[in-house]
Amino acid sequence: MIEINEVGPRDGLQIEPAFVATDDKVALVDALSGCGFARIEVTSFTSARAIPALADAEAVMQRIRRRPGVVYTCLVPNLRGMERALDSGADELNLVMSVSETHNQANLRMTREQSTSQLLAMLERAGQAGVPGNVSLSTTFGCPFEGDIALSEVERLARLFASAGAAGITLCDTTGMAYPTQVADLAASLAALLPASTPLTLHLHNTRGMALANALAAWQVGMRRFDGAVGGLGGCPYAPGASGNASTEELVHMFDCMGVDTGVSLAPLLEVVATLPRLVAREVPSQLLAAGPRLRTHPAPGR
């Protein structure tokens, strides 16, 4: 069995130009909660000035209907955001920094050294609060400003945070620069380096059409946790060319076809995806929504 984490309500909505009403965000999370996800990233406790699309983080967290067995996680960029998330009852905290110095300064306005110190303090605070803290490493597979990223730097940061008590490490393909053999090599390398108690998650973007191929490559070397966003929504506001995430429904469909259990029911998930064009006031890049599952049949043409 594998785990697909739904990040659409946060990563998917953060760059939408039209503000999605709080009622609609709550309804989206509640609908996703009924699809079988083990984990849903609900929102981000960042500055409303920086990410106005998620300015209602507290209200959303307070109003969602929490389904037993679902982990409701939030992205937190700093200690202040972390306290807000803890006050709002987050089940898990997603902490973030970039492996790329240039992207880290563009995204977080800090050097990597400053971010590292802050994340270590945040992991300590999370431990005190008894709330798991996952660390997401952005630009793991390449940076739109610097190009290739040294594998040794990814390994160094992953080991550092794992030893500091991170509940998991997420490898983020922030602008869709990853390719299958690169993903497989890094996934295998880190799985050998990190303790089994620190699971790896793969966060893919489909910018260059390789998200499903990259997910398959990671699965073939043993990775079992993947992020996805309904409808392929999302992107990073501080990374040029960062289009949508790996489509959750297409990940589920691919693994279903392979006989791999994701725990997610495809039919209700596609019903949620069908509501997205109204929600974001545009069409969404979901090929599966347009074509349907592979065994959807149609009436034969008339003679």
C-alpha cells in the first residue's frame, strides 16, 4: 500500500488569482476527507500579505469537519506561523526551506543558514508541543535560478533534520525539473541514509509532463508516500515557471491500474475534481477528468 497526501487546499490554492471563499475552502477539505486520504494539507500559516489567498487559515482550520483517522497538516514558514498553527489544532506541521540558496532567499527571505537554524528551533518546539514536524526540502531536483542541485547538499540537510527529530522528509520538485532516473537515484540514496522511522515523501510538479513517470520511478525503488493536488492545481509563487502539482486523481488512477492500493476512492475524488472549475473560475489541467478512468465505456457508434 502507498500513501497519497492531498495538498490541493494549500499548495493548490495559494497562487490562484481569485480569492476562494472560506466556505468553499472548508467544503473542499470536507469533501476530500471523505475520499480516503490519510493526510490533507489544509492551509499555510504565512503572512496574509505574502500569500493573500490563504489569509483565512485560522477560520478554515476551525471550521473543517475532522474525520477520524485523517491527519490535518499545515505548512508553517516560521515560529510565529507555527504558534498560530498549534493554536488552531494542526495535527502535523510541515516546515520548509530550499536546498537552493537563491530560491530560499526569494521564497523565505532568509539565507539557508538562517533557515536551518530556524527549522531546528521549530522541530524542538514541535517536540515540546507533541506535534509531529515534517521537513519539506524545496528545489531538491533543480532550481530555476541555479540549475542542478548537489546531491550531497540534499543528503546533508535530510540527515540533519532527521537527526533533529523530523517526523518525515519531503523531497520537492518545486518547478518540475526532475526526471525519472534522477528521482530513483535520490530516493534510493536517501532511503539508505535515513532511519526507517523517518519516511520520505515525494512532492512533484507536472511542469514538463513528467510527474507520473517520476512517481513511478520512485515507487519502483521503494518510495511509498506521494503528494498530489486535486485537478493538478498549484505552483510556487516564488519560482518562475512553476505550474501545477502532480494531479492527485491521476496518481490514484495510475496506481489503481497497477493494482497498488492507495486507500483513496477514485469515484468520489473525481466528483470533487469536477467542482474545481467553478471554485477557481477556470478550467483545471486534469486529463483524467476529461477522459475518465481507462475502463469507462461509451455507446458504440450508430450504423
